[in-house]
Amino acid sequence: MSEVLRFEAFSSTVEPEFWSGLAHHKLHSARLDTARAQVRGEFGSGRRHTVRSNNPNESSTQSAAVPARLRVSQAAWDAAGDGKPELPHQPGTVSVGGYLHNTNTIEEFKKFDKAELLRTAGAEILDAIHSGRATQMPAQLWPFLLLSFADLKKYHFYHWFAFPAVTADPPDTVADAPVPISSFVARQSDLELLLDAVAGADAGAQGAFVARYRPDAPDQPWQVGTLGEWGAVYGNGSADDGSVALLGFVDPSSHLTRPGWPLRNLLTWLRHCHPRVEQVKVLCFRDAALGKAPGQQFESIVVSINVTAAARLTSSCQVSGWERNEKQKLVPRIVNLSSTMDPVRLAESALDLNLQLMRWRLAPSIDLAKIAGTRALLIGAGTLGAYTARALLAWGVRTLTFVDSGRVSFSNPARQPLYDFSDSLDGGKPKAAAAASSMRKIFPNVSAQGVQMSIPMPGHSVSASEIDSTREAVGRLDSLVASHDVVFLLTDSRESRWLPTLLGTLHRKIVICVALGFDSFVAMRHGIYAHNDDAGLAADSDAARLGCYFCNDVVAPTDSLSDRTLDQQCTVTRPGLAPIASGTAVELLTTVLQHPQGGLAPAPAPEGGDDDASVFGTPEHQIRGYLVGFRQHAIVGQASKLCTACSPCVVNAYRQHGFDFLLRAFNNTLVAEDAPHCAAHGVEAPANYSYLETLTGLAALHRQTDSMLEDIEWSGSDDEFEAV
């Protein structure tokens, strides 16, 4: 009775970079889609390795078999998919296609119908055979399957490979014992000529070929062709000239007598495409990677096989092929990359994971790259600054700059989450630098900088000795505003917001202002000029522009920091208010960034109906919240032509006079050319009115109002009013 033909099964070898590619595929492409995806792998010709004895007293060596490997690398993604190229061909390797079935949960992975998966693959192999595609592209005989679940929180990858093989029942059998290729050929030189013949026919790259060996033709003993050239090369097998016909394939096995797994489906192709062949000599080609160096050991073997006819099979599509582990058990495997990956990279992946999950179901159209690429300038590194920075980081913002003049005090760590007790020792660390350092500790890949500086303010006089340092501070703040995309105003005084507001208006930046009361807050965005050229702004420029923080004020900002009691010196608010306000401000920013018009987005229409303008709808202008009753209101306010911070006359005055204009605002000094609303030019600002109020026309408005009030005759008697 003939011996049943046995095969050396495939073992998978997966490079770590492939799993990174799977993580990227899951997050950015597949998301919740479990449809199979194309990947590619490769296998090479099997070679035995020389192993030295472990006994130090012995110098003997022996050859050891190496498992037949199918290798999957990062290139599996680059070369997968419709219309994409195959893996770059390396000598001695065969590129094959595979199908990834990635599940969404570990339970789905465990319950997956693995038998049906194999049956489907087997049916596709048979279809490729019957249609002739496998004859033209033999690699279609050897698809592989990869069932997986990627736990991207822990970076654990559960997986199970299958190498589908259509089995024969009754099985094929061995007709003659396998013989080494060196014993099969008549001359040693024929071995090197075999290498040339296979390479010349490109049969090594295709993985399967037909050959005819003529021992009586020493100059050209080999004729090699593709499977499609069966008739010209193989013919009916026998020949009167003593030549021998063979079916060959690149054999990944290094076992002395067992051919590799690809032969199983190649024999299936043979029994269906050439049913008259009852016995075939198979060249298990294992020397494809050899060069022509002298003394090389050839390891290919030739085995004669009795082929079971297709008509005798008990089933047309019996399929096997799930990979076994080292103990030959049919179980899946797990790869834990968390211990081998750079912790910083793991942190970045984990942060990106939470954001990318939004795109799976809830917000598929969100542009995360736009948010991540936003450069944020935080004016103020106190309670609001700390909570705002954390919320920005949670959204993936990678570039943050803090501006603050203070130091960490003992009262700060409990309320401001970027500081701890050690930061308040020895007089306290500079807040801006400490905040930036804390952000880098939280997330090492963030680009966080701290700038220690005081912001010049209206009503805070600048002496002659301070002019140079103030000019430097203004220039530095101007550069910071110009180099960032969004400016957050998070300081605890009104006048400290004035200069950043003016600079944000000048540079047409998104400006988000947050202010706290005891139990209320406001988070608002400033309007942006649609046209802001060097020629200056007209008085009626952008009539529909949204207002800034100062637009509703009827008085200019002035010194509010002097002569304050202890409760006025500290920001006294309910502790839960700051994170609510900061979170609202950051969400307002992300809504602005997702809107097609960005910072120029209008406020929502009173009648509604425009929430579909972007993934998060139309951004509000102002959000005012109250802890009493837990109420929140959205308010819209248009820009004021008399605004002391963003009106055309203020912006144009800064453009024309630069620092000299600011110095007048800081020192409250009126100059003739800046006082178009004064009756007498060249005089100081009228009593009770500031320079900015005079410049913008607020002073004139106040005088007009006072004059109107003086003309009203008030009666102290109620008799003139009729009872209702």
C-alpha cells in the first residue's frame, strides 16, 4: 500500500510593524467595518541551517530544518488592495495575497465561524482554477487568511492565521521515495543550469512552473515554462528521448522528505486542469535564492506522486488550514506590543484612539487634523488657563504657549490642575514655565512653551524708565499673537485683555475670551474683520461683524487692580465653575474650527435651521452660564463702532502710530491728531473721560447723553401719573 503524501504546514511570521499598520487601518480606514481587507505576504524557498554541537569538546555540525514560514510585514499594507502593486520581488520569494478579517470585539473574534471562512476560501480557490486565473497567476492558489481583533487600548493583537488547502479524499500518495536533486540529475553542472532556467522563465516569482529535464543534452538540459505552457513543456509526460517531465513549485519546506504546503493546492489544480495525469514527478524547488558560488549545497528534492483523480473525490471542497501553535494545538495567538513599544508613542496612540473613535459612529466628518494642527496661545496660566490647556490637549492640540507674569502660590495647586505643592515652594515657580513643564509631563509629545511677561494695560502708567521694557513686551506679545492660530484670554482683570484683543483683531486671529463671576461665566468668540488690509478700516467696515469682549462696554478699561481688598485680590468663584467655563470655551473653538467659514462663521440665526453647516453646527457668539438654577444662555452681540479695543479707529490708530499710540492709552494721554471728537484739539482728555473714550467717541456719547438728561424735567409728584 502506498504511503499517504504528507505536507509541511506553514507557520506565520509577523513583523511588529504590521500590527502598527493594522492599528492605523482600524482607526482611519475600517473603523467599525468588518468587511475583509486585502493584505499581502510572501514565502521563500526552504533551506536547512547548519548547527554546531553544544558540546565544547566536539566540533561536529549538523543541518537542522527550519519551519516553512509565510512572512507578513509592514509592506503587506503598502502592496494590498485593488490596483496596488505586489510586494517587491526578492530572489527566492513568492508574493501571495491574503484577506484580513478584523473584528470589533473579542467576543466576535471568538465566535467567528472559522469553518465557513475556510469553505469560502476553498470555493474561491476552485473558482480561480476552473476559470483559468490560477493557471495565469499561480499565486491565487495560495491565499492566506488572518482573523484578528486589535485591542488598541492595551495594544494587544489577537490573531489566527489560516492557509486554506483543498484536500483530497482519498488522499494523494507517494509513488517513489523522495530523492535529492543532486541524485536526480546526471551532472553537477545541471544544478546550476537549473537555477538559470527557472530564473529565465520567471517561474521563481510565479511560484509554480513545468519543466522537462534532458540528461542527454549537457549544454541545455532544462526546459522550463509557466503553467500556461503545459502542453509545450510537459506534454503527455513521457517522451522517447529519455527526458523527464516535472511539475515544479517554490517549496518553503526544508524537511528532508515532506514537500511544503503550497503543493496541496497545486495538486488540486493538476487534478482539475489535467485530469489524465495519474502520476507526476514534482520538483520541490528549494534553491531559488542560491547564487553561483562554488561548493553550494543544493537542497531541492524530487518526489513521485500518485494523483487522486477529481472524479474519485468524496467531496469536491474539503478545506483545512488553520495554523497550529508550537504544541500542535488549534488555538489563536496574542501579540502584546505594549511592553516593546516606546511609552511616548503608546501615549500618543492612546490619545489619538479616543479622538478617532468619534469618527466611527458619532462624527464621521470631523476634521481632527485641523484641530491637532491648531497653535493655541493662552494668555493667563491660572485656573482658567490650566483647565483650558487640559481640554485642548484632550482634543489633540499639540502646540500650546502660556503667557503669565505670576508665580505659583500655595493656594494654586488645589484649584489649578497643572501645579503641585512643590511648584509653590521657595517663592513659587514662574507659572508659565511650570504650566508648560507640567503639560510635557502629562503628554511628552506636546510642544508647550512658557513665556514669563507682564502685559501692558490701559490705566497703568508707564514711566520713562519703563518705556523700553514695555516696548519689548508689546513686540513680544505681538509676535506671539501673530504666530498662533487662536488666542485665549484667561486673565483675571478686564484691562489685561485689552492689548491681546487689539492684537488679535489686527492679525485676524480667532480670539476666545473667558471670564468668571462668583457663580456665572461668559465664554465668547471675538468677531474677525473679513477685510483687513494695510490701507486701514473704514468706520462702517464689516457692519455685521460680531463684537468683542469690550464692544458692549460704555467705558474704557482702566486700572482695576489698585486699592483692592483681599477678597477682590483673589478670584473668588465657586470651585466647579472654572472647568465648566474652560470646557465650554474649548468646545466653542472646536465648533469654530469645524465650520466651513472658520473664524468668520456667523452666529446662529434666531430662527435656527443652520445647524447642518458643519459637524458641530454653527458656533455661538457668547455663552453665558449660571450655577444658580444651572442655566445657560446663548447671546449674540454685534461689533460696536465705538469699541475701545476692536473698532476701526483704534485698529487704524495702532497701525499708524504703533507703540506711541499704545503709550497714550497706557498713560491716558491725549494728542491732537487722535482727538477728532474733542472740541479743542491739543488738550488733555476732558475730565472723567479716558484717552480711549475720547478717541473712539464714547466721551462725546457720554456728554451727549448727559446733555439730554439735563434737558429732561423730572417731577417728584406722583399725581401726574394716572392710576391703572
